[in-house]
Amino acid sequence: MKHLLYFTIFITMIIGYACTQTATPEAAGSAAAPAGAGQSAVQDDVSQPNVVQIAIGSKDHTTLVAAVKAASLVDALSNAGPFTVFAPTDEAFGKLPKETLDNLMKPENKAALSNILEYHTFVGVVKTEQMRDGQKLNQVNLKNITLSVKDGKVMVNGTANILASVPASNGIVHVIDAVLLPPEK
């Protein structure tokens, strides 16, 4: 009986000690984000970049990155996904009238900008070899895009060519040469 008492006291002390300790991110093997920061604030130099980090690292997507920031979508697109992002180049944004782009970047037009950016994002991963002629994808803004495939080349909505595809930790980024505009209501 005496041994059972010592054993119970010993276990109680271990549990009590364990409950007073807090795990640090380093001990858990993950990167820490500042309190209140979103997923995009997590620092990770080991894993494959996510879709946002790929865009940030591209010299051809500065306008897209600025738009994603203006629409407050950085954290959403940094999450686990998976996402298929159709990423217009700066040259593609340059095809829009300058006043249109300037207006979209204003805080009062955040909803319209978000709608356009969400039209460039599909939840799930669709690689080019999985794309079929006439295939429709329901985008994050609940509007469909239509893919066309001819001679191995993929077009989105008959206007944007897929120039390159970059795998990401949370999906895939398809670089396109035109901005996709959602259909009017």
C-alpha cells in the first residue's frame, strides 16, 4: 500500500510539473507568428513557398501582389488551401485602362477588387495536364471560368493563355497573360 501511495504522489508531481510548462514553437518544431498575425506572418524558410510567396518572389507579379494586399487576401491565400491561382502578369494588368486599375486599388472599391481576385482562384489543385476542353471551374467568387485546350495549349475564358505553372505548398499558380473579369450579374 505504501508503494501505491508513493507511486500516486510521484505521478501527481509529474502531471503537475507538465501542466506548468508551456511549449515553445521551437520545441514544437514550427515557426512562430506574432500574436494576432495571420497565416502569412508565419516564417518558414524550409518548406516549399505558398501561392502568395510565389507571387511575391516574382518580378512579373508586382501588380497582382499589390492588389492581393489591397484586397486583404494575403492571409486567406497563405492558408493550407489547396488553391489553383490564375496569376496575371504585370503586362496583363497593363492591358487594363490605367484609371480602371487605379480605381480598383482604392479602399472604397475593395469589394470589387476582391471579387476580381477571387475570380482568379479555384479551391483545389488543377494541373494543366488535368485540364480539358470546355471544362468549367467554379471560382471562389462562385462564378465559372471555362478552359479550352487546343494542341496542348490552355486558354482561360478564351482570352488568357497559361504561360507557365508553378507548384506551391498550398496549390498551384498558373501564370496568365490577361486579367480575368467576372461576368456581370
